[in-house]
Amino acid sequence: MGPLRLFLAAARAVLSAAARAEEVTLVATGDIRLDGPHGAVIRLLGPEVPTRRVRSWLSGDIVFGNLETAVTRRGEKAEKKWNFRCPEESLAALSAAGYTVLNLANNHVMDYGPTGLGDTLAALSRRGFLHMGAGKDLAAARKPVFVSAGGLRIGFLGLTSTVPEFMWAKAHKPGTAYSDFDRFPLWIAQARKECDLLVVSFHGGTEKMEAPQPIQRAFGRAAVDAGADLVLGPHPHVLQAVELYKGKPILHSLGNFLFVSPAPATRWSAIARIRLSREGVRRIEFLPVATWPPLRPAGAKGRQAVLKALDGDGALSSHPDLFSVVNPEAED
């Protein structure tokens, strides 16, 4: 091989290595609640047990989830139907699972008022979790967080439209980041300027509805138009269709994860393994799971349910190069 060919071969190898270096695996899961059945498992059997059977699927550069729980033993219980909280020790289950970034823009992080939120923020910081979507005031609540991995700087922004409204942050009031449709495109555009890729979490829609609601679709598309590279949508507690808008994936709902809801439709969920590069989302692999304790890989029946739900818009079947649902390794 002549000098020129040697040089070209070496150059290609360097470029290939650089391309591989600038690739990040983001793992995203459904909703997390650390009291209830999973809380009991943590207390009785230890923090590693709840995710033990899916642990290998959670391995990634960044692991993202929606924490639907106040982390506190204090605070005044909010006047609402469902109130969730757990002690700080329960966060060890998320550490064991590898979580790194947690969304707090939801309708439960303020279940025990400003005191409970303050305790939650402090506990997450002590335990080393990045978090967004709630804070001591509106500016803090809508502040994005950034993660550097694989040569890329990736931003995360969390917003919610869910009620009760008294949980929304104000200029001088703690709470969650409300998705003000007149303003959030600007917030997204500003955050996108500070990173190579931006992931936006939108906590909205209607619980247990199997199809994305108009507000979810409107938010997702507006977020992409404003600069989001990927939109993740917690809150419905059931799997919903994946949408591809202008080449950008919108995962309207991954359902539950460490969360047990009293409805059969919430049984199936998926772990999304998302390959990111400087150009955006390269591929998403969905790993079907059964959510009812014990949390475990789904079998053939579960895979079919997951595939049917996620392909509700036809995005998966139309783009097999971008999306796939893995074959089962377990019995239902």
C-alpha cells in the first residue's frame, strides 16, 4: 500500500473513531413512584431489587426518568386525590438503576407543598441527581440542565400543563414549570443555543388515554419547531404512539416504569434506548417490559402490545431504520 493510501486509510480511521466518540446512549423510562408497592419492595428487600431484572437494559451514558414523588417526611399534604411521597433513602433504588437526570415538572412533586419540594430538591442534589422542571421560583423551575458525554453537550428542559394550578411556580413562588404556550418556544430556543442537542420533557395530556391528546401533539410539534431534537412525554401512565415530526421523534408516553396504577392498560411499558449524535437521534430501540411487580422483561404478548401502542401513528412501521422493538426474552 502506497503512502497516499496509507494516509487515507489512517484519516478514515481517525474520522470513524471521532464519529463513534460523538455518540451518546440516552436511556428513557416511564413514570417513577417510590412509595406504594415498589416502595415496599425497597424497604423489605433492598434498593437494587425493583429494577434487578431489567438492569442491563438501563445501562447508558445518561438515564432519564420522571419522578412522580415528593422526597420528604415533612410538609402539608395538598388537597388532591392522590398524594405521593417517600423518604430520601428510597432514592438509592434510582442510584442502583443508574438514573442521572430526573424530571420534576409533574403533578406530584408538590404533593407536600413548598416544604416537601424543598426537601426533594435538597435530597436529589445530595444524591447526585441532575433535575429540572421545578424550583424555588419560576426562573429556577424552567432552568435547563446540561450533561456532557461522548463529546456532546446535551440539554434537558422540563415543562408541565397538568393541574392543580397551585403547584405551578411563579416569579417569587416555588413550584413546577408551567408550559406557557406563549413563552415556551422562546425558552426552548434559548436552551438550544447552549447545547448540541436538546431533550424536552412535556408532562401533559390525559391519564390512561391510549392516544396522544391534541395538547400533546401541539406541544411536541411546537417544541420541535423551536429547536427540540427529542420530546419525551410522561404523565398518561400508558403507552402512546410515537410521532415523527420534521424528522424529530416525539415519544408521547412510555407509560409507567417504577409505578403501579390500578388499571390493566398500565401493565405494559417500554425502556427507550436512544442513540444520539451531533446530527440528532440516530436510532431508538424499545425494550418491552411488564410493570407490575416484579418489574421484568415482557414476553411475546407484551411485545405485541408495546408494538401496537407505539406504532399507533405508523411511525415505527414506516421507519424501521430509526425505530425497533426488541424480541422478547421472557414469558408473559
